Amino acid sequence: MKHFIRFESKELGQELIDLARAYKATPRLDLAKGQGKRVGCIFLNPSLRTRVSTQIAAQNLGMEPIVLNMDKEGWALEMKEGAIMNKGTVEHIKDAAGVLGSYFDILAIRAFPSLTNRDEDVNDFIFGQFVKYCGKPVVSLESAIRHPLQSLADQITMKEYSDGKKKPKVVLTWGPHIKAIPHAVANSFSEWTLGMGYDLTITHPEGYELDEVFTKGATLEYNQSKALEDADFVYVKNWSSFNDYGKILSTDPSWMLTEKHLKKAKNAKVMHCLPVRRNLELSDEILDGSRSLVQKQAENRIYAAQAVLSSILG
């Protein structure tokens, strides 16, 4: 595996899930594998779980992780080809990525979307520039359109709590938010869940349809109550409009998931990638109750990252 930036295949997905679970049982199983290797964790946007879990994962493999918050600690980067750099940017991505590639064996990069230029975001422009110019394997710590490490951790979690069901009912439900939120988590969760062979139902208010590149094969249901019936896993996530790009079309509080919503899904487990706005996206009763898998997902972020780094190391 050269890069880890998207879902590739069910076979590779299963290999990574199995490897992650092995590392969860014995975290330092391959402590010597990464000795003498460095991973550069480059953040253009904030992080808590992604940053810490990736550092721990690298250390479990004997690697040295070095974190750079590029948005605060580095020079302002110019991303455009052929730019005349006579304004606010100080260093071109060609030069910065090339230098970072010479310092590290693997680069792990987080770069959020603008939510203003749809074409640029859909093409993952900023992330793609790092891949193009660094010359080293790249791991996505979330890009404009995908968050594959989160989705791998989600798949590990569902595998652990499927109770032997080959095809549990999985529901992705939109939740209200006060900000325009990227599509990356919802896109990736759809891509991985469908790619791993699960049936997926997506429910949201009209106008919040995701890019069909990621949701083809899923069932779309605008009636949240109907969608949630007999659900085994309910993944709650906000996202802004894709077609009316980056816009907030609804903040309807009735979409916030509560116990009342799950009366017809008595055994449903509830998931969220965190951070979560309590009592806006999800109620306290859900987050602090027995249904919640959010802390399990967060723990599994370590072993998802460890499996990916290990596979790239070979």
C-alpha cells in the first residue's frame, strides 16, 4: 500500500480491520518495525483524536512522530501553480512539500475544505498538492472530501459490536449544527460502509444530499423516523449542503437524536466521530447511555492508524 487516502477494496479493508484488531490485542506487537523511521504529522487544521492517536500508533511501531501545526507554526503556503508570490503567502507548496518529503519516511496530512469553491474541494486540491510534490507515502488525516482513518476505526467498531450479524442495518443520520460542516466524515463513512458490503440508509432533510460518488447504492430516506426503524447502528453527523455548496439549509432541532427517536430500534448502537455539540447534534442521554460507542470509536482510532502505518512500512 503506497498511500492511504481513500477506500480501495473490500479485501484491503478487511486486511486493515484484522490487523488493527490484532494490534488492539497486542499494541506493541511490531515495536521494531518502525525503528529508525519518522512520520511527519502535518496539520493545516485543528485536531485532537487524529493527532494523538496517530502519534501513539507510530510509537507503538517504534516510529518517531513529529507534529507540525502548519496553520500556526509554518509559513503561509502558496498552492497555485505559476503564482506570482507578491501577496500574503511566503512559501510555495512545491518547496515545502519537497523539504518535508526529504525529512520523513511517511507524511500524514490534514487539510480541510474551503466550503466555498466546490470544484477545488471535490478535486481535493490542497491535499493533492502535498501528494504531488512530497515524493513519499501519504496518509490522510482528513482531506476536503474524505476522512479514511476515521472510517476505518468506524468499521472496526461495527465489527466488534455486530453480535454476529453479517449485514446489520446501518443508518447515517444528519444532525443539526450552528456551523457549516464539511462532508468528509459522512462521505467516507458511506464509501467504507457500502464498500465493506453493508446495507446503508442515509436520512437527512431535503437539500442535504451528499455527492453520489460516495452514496451510490445507499437507500435515501427523508423520513428520519422511518429510516431509524430496526437500526443496529446509527451514525450521527452534521454536514452542510453539497448542491447549494457549503450552505446551512436547516437547523431543525427535531433531528437531534434522542431516546425517543429510537423507540423502534431498541438494540441500536449510536456512533459519532467527535467532537460533538451536546444537546444539539446528540442528547446527553444518548452520549452518556449504554447505546453510545463514541468512546470505543475514539480508542479504535489508535489501532486504525497503526494498521495503516504498518501496512505502508510493509
